[in-house]
Amino acid sequence: MAQVNAYLTFNGNCEEAFNFYKSVFGGEFPYLGRFGDIPTSDGEPPVEEADKNKIMHVSLPISPETVLMGSDTGSEWANNFQVGNNIALSINTDSREEAERLFNGLSAAGKVTMPLSDTFWGAYFGMWTDQFGINWMVNYDDPAKMQH
């Protein structure tokens, strides 16, 4: 069964915001990755120096059913950042097939912003804006590919 969580995007202050949320909700970050952690195959930095310490992804479990997730916007996306488009619904699925079914169904007549693909962090992941202007993400964490 799919789980839907809020995904918040920040313009450089994601870590500050999530430390604040952690101080209120309690708990720990099961994952906190920075843009500078992205591996490269050609030796070139994947992001500009100014973005290396920004948050690529962070998650904070709020309850057994709810996880607050977030990231900073990088320099290439910062021009499109505005309050109002900085939240998405993130779906975590139990299978690759469920991720494909939900991605294909919900993105129909919308705009795919990142096609479903295998990622360096071990997930099968994609993003889109649906036909009603709602931002979505779908993620399947393949247990065989997860980094420990």
C-alpha cells in the first residue's frame, strides 16, 4: 500500500527548518544528504560550489504513518522557487510496479519533471506536476539496492 507524505522545498535554509521541526516533533533524521554527496562519473562536480552543502534530501518521521521530507533548491532551480510551489506530495510504494502505475496514472495530462529511473541512492524515483498543478514524487526503495 502506498504512503503519502509532505515534501517541502526550501531556498537554502532546509537544514535550519528541519532542525527546528526536529526540536518540536522530536526524533532523528534517518537520512540527511547534501548536494555535494552526489557521485560523478566524469570527475566534474555535479553542483556548483555554493550548493554543495545544501540539503539534497532529509526526512523526519513524525509518526509511524507520516514522514516530513525536504530539500533545498539548487542554483539551477532557484529561479523557479516561490512560496506556493515549494511543496509536493511524496508517495512511497511497496513495489516498482506500484510506483510505475501511480506515476503513469497521476502524471497523465500533466508534466513530467523527472522520469522514473533508478537513482544513485538505491531508489526508483520520479517527479511530475499533475494536470491540476499539484507537484508529486514517487519513490520505491528497493531493499536489494539500498545503501547502508
